[in-house]
Amino acid sequence: MLAFPDGFLFGAATAAHQVEGGCLDNHWSEWEHQPGTIRDGSTADVACDHYRRFRDDFALASSLGQNAQRISIEWARIEPEEGRFDRREIDHYREVLDSIRENGMEPLPTLHHFTHPSWVAADGGWENPRIVDRLARYAEHASRELGDRTSFWWTINEPMVAPALCYLMGIHPPCVRDISRALPVSRHVLLAHGAMYRAIHGATSHRPKVGPVLQMPFIDAHDPSSEEDRAAAAQQDFLFNQYYLEGLRHGIVAPPVGGGEEIPGLAGSYDVIGLNYYARMLVSGRGDMAHPAGGAHGDGDGDGDGATASEGMRLRRPDEPSEFDDQMGWEVWPRGLREQLLRLSSFGVPLYVTENGMATRDERARCRHLLAHLAEVHAAIRGGADVRGFLYWTLLDNFEWAEGYTRTFGLIEIDRARDLERKPREAARLYGEIARRGGIDEETLRKFEVAAG
Ligand code: GCO
């Protein structure tokens, strides 16, 4: 039996824009309403209608055996105009957090998950340094109003995605491809995290656990014997992963983003760290590998219409065929989850896998993927990492950003032809059993032909 520590959280993660429906006043909504932006021409106008059905969704997740739920709070709902906070929406999220608790689950809310209000976007979005204070003010308000309902706050989901996908690869709005504009964004996301961390602790007296959610692909040389590939991989890893780790640990803005200057209050701005892990990214020294971002979200389906940086995700080592064929075209490599958890363990705070999952219609593959990754979490714990929870991405099939509804990541299927009917998948049942038992038994590993890690 792979037993997890007592109190380990087994839950799922969601993000407001992807599930709620009716998030109309943010920059994503504006963008997706323009023709040709979303693969299937869809919008998140309805999404999963989770804004109205959240109670049923949490009851279902809980009945399946889960004991935690990561959500996000939609900034544009809380602060629809600069400095005007909407009481009703605060009340809504109070009900949401209460409902998670009433269903016996631990709530883990994120304050910024990719979307910001249209008024922020109109004033430069991530490029305007004022976003740092704006996010801090929002964090302060939300944590003051909602803080008695949660023991956790995640600040920004995947700080690296804004510079990489929005300003370098140009596949998320505002779809810019310009490194001179991406670098200041890398600076602002880091500073915003630190400012939010301080704002939350300043606004609340009950000492919530506050941290960032980092997406850390495992970046490696395509050909380990090539010096060129190794150097390219190290450069990518620095810009995509290590830059943020240096910032958090030492409070500096490292080159090439800054000049190594120290930002007061940034060092040590984490009580917990969230890790989103999906894939390995093999990097070759040939080609345009100067991108400070990987293709962790790139269109990896090989049809040539995606971003150039997603090429990295498509490289494979011929002698290491991938066991998992996901709909995103990523190189699924479970071992990388253990490696990144061990890398983060030197920060000395509790770690949470805040996202991991697979887009597929092959349910046996989803179950195997889940077991293989949980086994790696277990191995990381054995290796000394203080991992306290795992949040599957995601609870419900949802609006997968530029991919629309074409990617099925959910533990629960959403039947869009039948009034968004919820249908738990086999992996949801398997996951629930693991959560109830607090571990994975050998018979299950054998049945799904997964090694113990
Ligand atoms: C992210 C997110 C999710 C995605 C998920 C699958 O990593 O982009 O946090 O919003 O939907 O990762 O791509």
C-alpha cells in the first residue's frame, strides 16, 4: 500500500473563468468573443454554469470521496470598476467557500487565475506597473472579507504564463510576440505576488497560509550528450522556472528581467508553495530556443498552427516512447513531478500539487495517469518532500482557454448536449476510493499496470 500522510488533501482544482459562466467583464471574455480566437469558436459565457450549480458540484465531489477543493475568485466580479467592490459578489464567494466546508472539504482559493477585469486590461494589463498595487488592493479586500472562511490563499496562478503565453508566444490575450514587452511582465507578476502576500497578511490576523502557484515543466536537454542542447535547456529552465524561485527565495529580480535588485518584502513570501505539473519539455539547441517560456500550454497537436515555442513540447527521445497520449500533445512524464517536488522541498515549507491531470477520452489512460502521478508524489514524500495535498486538474470538463471545449480534463464529464449534465468518470471513482483509504493498494496498481514509483 502506498499510504499518504494523515490529513493529506485529495481534491480537484477549478478556475472561475473556466467553469463559472457569466464572467463577462474580464479581458479573456473580450478576446474570446472575437472571431477566430478559440479553436471551436466557443466562449466561456456559460462554461459549466458552476456559478449557479456550485452547491451540487461540491456535493458531488464530496460524495465521490474528495476532501479538498481548489477554486479561484474572479477579480472582475469583486472589483468591476477600479476601487468599487461589489458586496453581492463577495457574498457569493462566501457562500461558495461555506459550501465547500459544509461538504466536508478544505477550500483552497486562488485570487488571480489568468483573468483580470476589463478596466485593468484597458489600462495596460500586466504591462502597467500599477497592476502590482491594484492586485495588492484586491487581495487585501478579498482576504479581509473572506478570510474567516479559508485557511489558505494562493496569490497568482502560474506567474510564468503571463509573460510566456500572452507576451512572447502570443497565444493568450493580448497575443503579443515581443520579448521587450514580455520582460517587464515577468517583473510585474513577481512583484505582484510579493505585494499580495504582504497585503493578505496585513489584512488578516488568523495567519492564513499564503503562497504562489508555480507551473514547473521538467525541462531537459533533448540530447543529453549535446552541450548545445544542455545549454538551451538550462536557459529555458532559468527563465521559466528558476527566475521565480530565485525571486521568492532571495527577493530579487534576476537578469535578464532585472539587474538582480532586491525588492523589499519579496524574499520568503511563501508559507506554502503550489506546484502545477503536467509535462516534460525537451529542448534542442537548434531552432528558436531563446524563448523564456516553454510550450506547457502551447497547441501541441502537431498541426502547425500553434506557437513556435511549443515545438519544445513535441520533441521526444526516440528510445523513451511516452506512455500517455494526451489531447494537448504534451510529453507526459510522471517522474518529473517527483523531481520538481524534491527541487521545491529545499524551500522548507509545505508543498501542494495544485494541478496535475490529463486531457483524454480514454478513461483507462486517465486512471493510469492519475495513479502514476500519485505514485511519484508518494516517492517524493519518501524522499523527504513535505507534500500535503494533491488537487487534480480538473473537477469538470471545462473551457480550456484557447482550446475551448475540445479538451476533456474532467473527473466529471459535462454533457453539453444535455443541459450540462454531470457524469462522474471512472477516474473520479478510483480517486475517491484512494482519498477514502488514504492511499493506493497494490491490487489497484497491478490492475492498471502502474509501477509503485
Ligand atoms: C493552467 C491552468 C489551467 C489549465 C490547465 C490545463 O495551467 O493553465 O491553471 O487553467 O486549464 O493547466 O491546461
